[in-house]
Amino acid sequence: MDTDSKLCKPSGELTIFEAAEFKESLMTLAASEGLVCLDLSQVTRVDTSAIQLMWAARKLGRLLVTGISQELETKLTQLGFSEPLSE
């Protein structure tokens, strides 16, 4: 998982098995000032645990999410999320 103070760019799967590492990356973003970016363009699979972490990170109020796949958009809709991940 590629992370610096303003960007998190996970790759591969984001499931319960990667949740701890993903949470750590999101916490690094939260510690940054200003706009932070979560680039999901290299993510191949997402489960509910990762969606919960992303939705919690959304509360930063300064999160830009890019590279959202159609699969993730569909899952978010199926789970009842009508607002975008980005603020």
C-alpha cells in the first residue's frame, strides 16, 4: 500500500484481511493538514470492512477519493450510501 502524508494509493484487494494496514494508511492521511487523496484506481476488490473504513475517513471533511470503480459504486449503492465518498 503506497502511502505518504497526503496520498494513499492501495492496490489489489481491500478486504477484512487488509483492513488493519488500510486503517493505518487512512490514519496517516488523517494526520495531514489540508486536502488528502485516496486513490482507488489500483484496487481490484473491496468488501464491507474497507467501505466502513473509507466512510469513517470521509468524516475528515477534506478527503478526495479518485479511481472509484463501477463495482465499488454499485456496492455503495446496494449498501444504501447515496452520498459520494469525497467531501
